[in-house]
Amino acid sequence: MAMVLVLLVVLSAPLQAAITTALVRDPLAAPVIPVVLVAAWGAVRRPDETWPAILLPAVVLGVASEERVGWFLLALLPAPLIATLGAKRFKRHATGFWRRVTTAGLAAGAAAACYGTVLALAGGLLGELPERSGALLAAATESGVLAVLVALCLWPFRPRQRGLFE
């Protein structure tokens, strides 16, 4: 199942590049679609399946922009880390619907803020970050809401208890 996530995130990377360059005035205010998918998947399915999903999108985003691939890899790295930390207290099959969905939203929001901060550092805009914090907050909020919606869509695909005594 981890390959499904990798495929989804790779397909979302060109969409992320298009959103950042064409649809949003401030690139820091764009929702971060790869982060949304990773956070929602980690909250609904298993967080250990999210780690392979950051390398290929970093390559696609790096090729589509003027920044190095390594910066995008560093920017995407907090997403599976935060998803793993958020899901650390989940019981295997017993953790409820609302807890998983809110964890997806919070993890995506925090990871989107980290993504924007790392890319601001890469672009030499770290000094402007306090005055552009509204844009970063908008990206975190939009990413969190999108992660909740994606988690709701992924809910039927969650791992379930299969056996009689399991």
C-alpha cells in the first residue's frame, strides 16, 4: 500500500508546482498537497508507510523550480515525522474516527508551516518571514483542512481487525 501513496504524492508534485506558481500570489500561502497526502495517510493508515513518499516528489519539485532537490527533501521531511509523532499514541485498531481525522489536519498544518519555513530559508527570505506569517498561516490552515478531507476519503481504506481473536 505504500506504493499507492508514493504514486499519489508523485502525481501531486506537478500540481503543487502549478499551484505555487500560477494560482496563489504569495508562494508561502499555497496549500502543500504532498504534505496533505502524507499526513492524511499516516493518520488513517500507518505512519511507517509515509517515509518512502518524500523522495520522488522532492525530485519533481526541484526539477520544476529553481531550487535544489535537497531543499525540497528537507522541506518535505517534517511531514512523515509529524505524522508519525501524531499517530504514536494510536492503538492499532481501536483509535477512533475523530482522533485520526484531527491528527491528520494538525499534522498537515504543522508540516506545511515547516515546508514554507524551509523554502523561505532556501530562498533567502527568512528575514521576511515574520511579515509574511499570515501567508504561512493560510498555507497551514488550508493544508490542514485539505488533510481532513483526504483523511475522510481514505477512511474506508484503513486497516481493520480481520480475525476472530485478533
